[in-house]
Amino acid sequence: MITTTRYPSNNPTTIGRDKDRDTPSNFELSNVVVSQASIVLPFSPRTAYFAFSNFSRHSEWNPQLTKVEYVDGSRNEARWTMESYGIKFGWSTVPVRQEPNKLLVWRSVKGLQLQGRAEFEEYEEGQTRMLFTMCYVAQRKVKSSSFAGPSKRESAQLRMMLESFRDAVSKELKSEKSQEEESAE
């Protein structure tokens, strides 16, 4: 099941559930678009977390991203490049909170103002429910629009990204299992 939500708000506050220092940043919410999607994945929270926390792989399942690379060997700061509506732009992010197999929160430190959050919880045996939240500061043109709910285009993009993530990791797991079976023969 995939759900998406997109909404603006008039209240300046902190985005996300954390009210302490691990929350990426405070945005004036009247300028912020919050998009959220969830999906049930056919693999463990550990597998989901480690695949999703490798930011350099995100362009594999997000067609809008043209490139994601780590700035240095520490794999702390990641540089993201995106193209949307024919416009290229980029930003750099750092992780803010990491709870392996459970939670990953990151925020931008350069470029586009945004923050992301991915939560992983065991759903049924061998499955994971993933909740993905993306918050970004809307430009004036977007801000002036009135949002009654999620845009069809944005909802479709979030759904497609999560489905592509699921499919890419599932394919990788099948390939690994196939190789293990071949080497056992």
C-alpha cells in the first residue's frame, strides 16, 4: 500500500516528529511542502535501511535524480543533482539522525532547502513498512498556489520512487540468492 500526503501550513514550527536537536531544521511552514508516502516492502527492515541509507544509489530508483555522490571518503556529506521541468539544480545533505534498521533523517546544508526522513518498521515476517517524508521550501511560484491536497504529479513521483526502490532491492536480493544457489551446486 502506498499513501501520499502533501500539504502547506501557516504555522512556523519544526518539521518531523522529533522536537529535539536531531530534527533537521526549522522552516517557516507557510513556505514548506511536506510530501509523505508509505509502502510495504518484501524484505527486512535491515535490508531496506542499508539500501536506502546509501545515498549514492538513490538515482537508481529516483528518475528525477541525475547523480548522487559522496563529497569525501567519510560518506557523511552527499551532493545531489536533480532535473525537474528542464531545470537542473543541486544540494548537499548530511545525516542528522541514524538508527540502523529503524530511522534515517537527513537535511540539506547547501543549495535547495530540504529535509528527508525514512522510517522502517517490521510489518509481517520478512516484510517492512517504510514511511518516507520529504519536506522542502517552495519557491514563490509554488507557494502562491493553493494546495488542497497532493498533486497528482507529485503523488505519482513518490509512488514511482518507492516502487522502484522496492523493485531494485528485490531484484538485487534475487540475484544474490541465485548466485548463492549456483555456487552451492
